[in-house]
Amino acid sequence: MEEYGYLWQLALILASTKLFGLVTKRFKMPQVVGALLAGLILGPAILGNLLNGVMVGGHDLGALTLYQTSFIDHMAEIGVIVLMFCAGLETDINELKKCGLASFVIAVLGVIVPLIGGGLFTYWFLEAGWIEPAKASSLFMQAVFVGVVLTATSVSITVETLQEMGKLKTASGNAILGAAIIDDILGIIALTIVISLGGKSGKGAETTPLGMVLLKIVLFFVFVAVFGFIVYKLYKKWCEHDGKGMHRHAIIAFVICLLMSFAAEYFFGVADITGAFFAGVIISMTQKDQFIASKFDVVAYMLLSPIFFASIGLKVDGKAVASMGILIVVYAVIFGGFYMIFMRPQKKEQKRVQAMINEMEVGDTVLTTSGFYGVLIDISDEDVIVEFGNNKNCRIPMRKQAIAEVEKAEQASA
């Protein structure tokens, strides 16, 4: 059983992630949430805990649940690398450049807010005795460390969610993706600072100096620029002169992806997924990017992505979750209150606006977001043409999102 157990693991992961994904989709949530829940529920945290040691016919039912193995870990790592490579292939480099400032501002706020908020709440819980503090360091340093950990953004989950929503190639999608990558780098710097202030990173292990971390990050981007330029020129020239053997292009592209992932992690201490993303960006500027993307999308969707997202749920420690019950409840109440106060009204308003836009007809009187009244004279999938003034000579095409209010033609005449 153990020799071929990985086949059962794969079958269970693929079936459960799809099933849970369909369930979460019914609740208007991304399917990636279902994949995470599949690993959490069917893994050691919940079902593995319940069935561990339960014997039926001489077989331990706990062995039939999902659990971490080196095979699953390695497949999950390849899965997230391919996922980020595909994200790079679908990224418009010009749009990414335009969103640079916006991405940086979002990333900075994405570090500051959880760092301060998470640090303050953790310090409060430590002071109140709801969390047992470690004896090796002060309460302040423990709170700061938790705050730094909370600054981390899952780039892979961000990418999967944007892809599912069809927003990855939009300006907002590029801004969010850029912010997630910058956030990862800022998180590395923040974590290095905190560990340096703590003095040691482990038993007798010296911490890496902050200056060295910053230097490696700078050198990584120099490497991306130089190596990327060389690969782009050579790959582009090869594509122009090689009209045969399209499949070899996908293989060479994957080799470039793996090499950049390895270099990022091994030589520069930057996450391998960052190297994979930039490899995808480089290939996206060549002629074969669409063909290569189509090949990777299939294997990512069918096999690698489900394994990666399920593996995240498998890493949750059920005993640790149980011991932090009060803390989890408090955080759930905080996030639940945040959702009810801010997110839910916003979603209701979005639904109202979308319903209003869907019901628009030629002849309706509209108020634009700029404060101008006009009459609809034409409607297409994304745009409308609005006629302003009594002389009927001022006709302006605009996006549907520019419409703030609609008055039906029969209401206006009444």
C-alpha cells in the first residue's frame, strides 16, 4: 500500500479540490478557497486527527486521509513555480510598468497595516495571557515578529484568484500582482530586521546581515535584467528562424523557468516563484508566448495547481489550531465585523449598479459620474453613447461604468 500510496493521494487531491471548489463557487467564492479547504479538512488537521488509529479490518483509516509526503511537497513546489510562470506569460510588461507606483504604494500599505495592527493585537493577547509567551524574548519582539509574519502575501493565491476572475490582464490585476511581488521582497527585509534585532535565528545560528540581504535583492534584479535581455534576444532569434517543432519551445521555456527559479532561491535568497514569474514575463515578449501558455495552462489546471493548494491545507497543525482557539475566535469576530461593516455594503452596491447597467435601454435618461445628464442612443457590450443637450449634436461614447444613475424612458415622460 505504501509503495503505491501516492496514487491514492493524487486521486483524492484532484477529486476533493474540484468538489470543494464547486461548493465554494456556489457561495460566490473563488474555487481556490475550496482547494485549500480540501487539504485542511481531509488532511491531518481535521479528518486525519479523527481517524488516526481507527482500525477497520486490520487497516488504519488514518492512512486513507491526505498527509504530507516528500512527493507531495516537491510536486506542490513545481506547481507554484508553474503557476507563477503562467502568470508571467499572461502579464503585459507595459501595463506592469504603468502600475509600478500604484503597486509600490499598495505593497507598502500591505506591510504597514498588518505589521502595526497584528503587532498591537498580539501584544494585547500576550499581556492578557490569552497566548502563552515564549521565555526567550520580550513580549514586544514576539508581537513585532507576529506582525511581520502577517505582512506576507500569498502571490500564488492572488494569481489564481485573479485568473479565475478574468482580471489578471487588467490594469487593476497588474497593480495587485505587482504589489504582491513587492510585498514579498519587503517582507524579507522586515523579517531580516526583526531577526537581527533578536540577535540569533536559531540555536547558535548567526543571522544574515541586513546589508547582505539588500545587496542580494539588488543583484537579483540586475541578474533578471541581464539574463533576461540575453535570453530574450536569443530566444526571439530562435523563434524567428525555427518554424518547426513547436513543442520544443515549451520545453526550452520551462528550462528557463526552472533555471531562474533555482538562481533566485539559491544565489540571491529570493523566493523561487519570483524567478519563475520574471521568466514568464521574459517569454511573454516573444512570438510563441500564447502557444507556450496554452501548454502550461492544461498541466497546471489538471495536476499541479490542485496539489499545491491542497498542500497548504495539509500543513496546518490541528493541535496548534485547537490550542489557539480563543485567538482564532477573536480574529474571526474582527474579520467578520470588518466584512459586515465595509465589504457587505460595498458588494450590495456593486450588485445594484450592475443590475442597473444590465437593465439600461436606448432612450433612458442617465446621470454620469461627472454629473452630466444625457440620453442613451446606443448600447454595446462594454460602452454606451450618450447624447447631451437639446441640439442633439453632442454625442459622447463612454464606458458603462461611467453611468451613476438611470431613469427609464417611461418614467421621464411621466
